[in-house]
Amino acid sequence: MKEASCGLAFLVRIQGPNRAERRIFAMPAMKSLLTATLLAVGEACSIVAVGKDASATGYPIVSHSDDSGPSTTDVRLVRVPRRKWPKGSKRKLYEWHIPYPRMAAEDLAPEYAPTKGQEVFPAIGELDQVEETWGYWDTEYGMQNEWGLSIGESTGTGMTVGWATTKPWGHCRVGIEDLTKLAMERCKTARCAVQLMGDIAVQEGFFSADSGSPDAPAYGGSSEALVVVDAEPGDMWVFNVLTGKHNASAIWAAQRLPSDHVAAVGNSFTIRSLDLNDPENNLFSPGVTSLAEEMGWWQPSEAKFPGDFDFFGAYGYEPNKDNTPPGQLDSTRNLLSYYSGRRMWRIFSLLSPEEGAKLDPNLGNLPKTKNPYPASVRAPKHSVTRAMVMNALRDHYEGTAYDLTKGMAAGPHGSPNRGPVHAPNLKGQWERAISMFRTAYSYVLEPRPGRRSLTWFGYDAAHGTVWLPFYGASPLSAPATHTGHSLNMSTFNMDAGWWAFNLINQYSDLNFKSINGEVKRKAIEIDKEALAAIEEWEEHVKDLPEEEALQKLAQKSNDFANQKVKEWWGFAWQLIAKYGRLVITYNAPWLSS
């Protein structure tokens, strides 16, 4: 194979015209392949998004839950400041880590400077730097910048795998982490962002953080899906990307979704009908169909109209007898199908009940699924609130046939939380809820014009978090509760906000129905306080110069976050006293006071 900017990663020809072509990459250990696939999909995330005309505020919304799996995660909320660069500067590319520290390189942001003996991360590539880069909120992925550009992420399946140059068998130089951050740094609109990310992926070669290894390639986590929204003009785009031909470069597609729709992504591509003749609403890499045609994954005769291309049908990973261990094809297909599809159905049902009722919850979501779920569905005008999106993130299919809090599916006292350990030889799997016990953090992003966009950021499992507001154009770092170097999952620390929320979520399993019910009521109270506070803050600064107003708003939101983290710690001690010893203790008013 010919080397290009991404070199020799590995590709399985799953549906080539003959058996020899299908197996050009030998799989020495089918069991390892299945394990790698399941691990990759088991560490993945969800996106819920709302178009501006479906949104109650008239502005789009996008969210992300970072369901990090068994590993620890760097949970810092980092502020990358706006910056001007000398002529000739370079923007370095990196392989980002998931555990703390996810990055140690001061050129990206002061908060990423190495500390306490940390070594600077080596660059694996570089781009010409632009004259000025925008400020933004950053976690594992770029979240929201000062102009309101906002991104939600979900790892997906793919027919190709590729690795970074840090591995002997890898030669790719850009992952989804840097792609989202580059979009934050250089773009104001969603259209700019998807085009920029696609162009850089093609140029530098795209690698996934979840591609496994050559002896156990993880097709269940080798691609990426994003939903990108902006404040002005208020667009909502979905972006899908995977490694390209000869395991070099990249193949990508982006599609603008209708403004009166809601979108759901559950660890798969969702672009089904890419219209190659409509560049206003469809963007894509050069020769986007070429590899699919060459490999027999898609043929022009399958197009439903001139220029139609089923991107997911062509490039999403489809388990078959050649890539799945004997006797495990049905279980693997079911895992991938319902792991993704059930969440899509549920999100559509919650945010657009009329359209959701038209969908079959048992359809599943695989590349070759007939009459598949759409990427988005229509919702009544201005009907979807931010609170509805947050409630979707908290969901365990309550009130449906798949409810994880009732009956045999539930743990003691209605707990929906299911660990990763399965009994030997037990067929099937638990439902994959939207809210997961292993979530590191989640966020709900509201682009708003006038540099008043909001990042609602919450730690740990969504069913027991409070999303606290931070301004997308903040000139200040987040408070130490959210950004300190002592903030990690490995060391208990009462100065760290994440531990307050994690402690309550873990304790809730003692009696989930009672404790989590109280937790959600408390969270909703704080959310109402936050909305009232934002209205008051913005009223007070409306006549101030822009930069002075932003400074005051940022300080107010930081103070609010500090106050509420402190309050959440106090709430934790109350819950421990109230629900300890397997009884419920009610304090008399005179004792509480």
C-alpha cells in the first residue's frame, strides 16, 4: 500500500468481491477482535441536539455526555484564552490522553502547562498558525468558544482503523480532540467548523483514540461523530469522519439538519442520505464514495436519487461471519444495533413525542438496517426546552418496556446502574441507558448572540448532577473546584467539584429510588436559581462596555459555581446522615436548626 500523510494503518475488506480480498488483513484472534470492539463501544458517549426553531429560546442546543468507561478521566474544565500569534507561528498537533493529565503543553493554554515533574507532551505534527485564535472552554474535546460555536461528540463504528504516529504501526497526525479544538480556535460558524475539520483530517490523516491495536482492531470505536451548532446564523450540522483509503488521509461528510428538528447520536454515524448535488446543505471529502465503491460496500445503483449516498450504510461497521467469532454473530449485531438505536429512539420520543411514536424501538441501528432511523426528526416550533434536554440526559428509559429502574431489570431499590462484569456464559446484555454511572461529566451548550452563549457543565452521572452555567466568552478561568491540578479521579479531594457529585451518586445506590429522587429535586432547585441569577446578572451589566460586562458575568458565574459546589458537599453529608444504617432518619426542626 502507498503511504500518504497517514501512512499504513489497517483496513479490513469486509465485503469485497471475493474471500481473498475480504481478508487482506488477517485477524489472528477473533475473540480479541470482538473484545476490542465491545470495549471501544462500551466507553462511548451520547449527543442530544436541538435546532433553533425547535428550541424554546429560538437558539440551538447541543449536549454531550462523556461516558468514559473503566479508565479514569481528566475532568478539568480548562479555559483556553483568546490569543494573537507572531507571524510564522505553528500550531502543534498532539495525541491527547484520557486520564489526568490529558495534556501537558503550555503553548495550548496556561492551564495545560506541565506541573510537578510532568513532561511536556511531544508534538506529532504541526500546522501554520493563524493570526488570532478565539477563547473557548475545553475538556477532552473543544466545547464552546466565545462566539457561541458549540460541539457535542460521540465515538462511532467504522470500516477502517488508524493510529497516531506515536505507535510503531501508526502514521496519522490528527485526532478528534485536536480537530474540535482547532474549530474552536479558528471558526465562528458551524459551517466553517465542519469544513475546517474535514480539510485538516484529509491533510494530516485522521486517527481515532479507540482503534485498538493491529492484532485486535476495534471497529466499534474507530470513527467519530459530532453535532456542531452556532449562535449566528443558528445552524445545526452533523459531522462524520473515519480514516481513508490506504489508511491514510480521511473520509468525512457533514450535513446541515433542518432548524425545526432534534438530533440524536448514540455511537454511530447518522448521515444516511448525503446529497452530493446539494453543497449548500452537504459537505464532504473529495472522492467520498470511491473507497466504498472499490470495496463493494456501496454501489451507485443503490442511490435513491441522482447524487444520493448512504454514508453510514457504506462506512459504518457491520458485523458479519468474516469479522465475528463463530456463534457470536447475532449477539454482536444485537449489541451494536440496540446499544445505539435504543438511545436514538428514546431521545426522539422524549423531545418529539409525535415523531417518536412513529419509530419502532426494536428496529436497531446498523449500517444495513432497512428503513433506518433518521438523523433527526421534526419537533413542534419552540417546544423543546433546555430542561427537556437535561432530562433526556438523565434518562434510564423510565416508563417504557426497557425501564432499568423497574422489575427484573432494576437492581436493589430501583438502581439502574450496571457494572461492566457479566456472568460467564450469560447471553444478552443490559440496556444501555442514556444516563450512565460511569459518566465523567456532561454539558449542555446554548449558543446565544452578543457573546452571551452559555456552557452548562455538570460532573459525574447526569442523573445526579447539577449543570452549572459558565459564559462561552468568559475572560476568566473556571474556579479551582473545576480546574485545579489536584482535580483527578485517583485521589479523593474535597476541594474538587467532581468528588462532591461522585460521592452522592455512589451513595445513591444504597437506595436509589429514595436518594436519587431527592437529589434530582435538589438539582432542579439549583437550576431554577441559576436561571434567575443569569437574568439578574445580565440586567446589571447591560449598559456596561462589552469587556467589562463579560468580566463581571464571568466572576458572577464562578462565584455561583463555588457556592453550589460547597452546597453540594453539605448536601452529601445530609444524605449520609439521613439514609445511613439502612433506615431513613428524619431530624426534628429544632435539631436541624
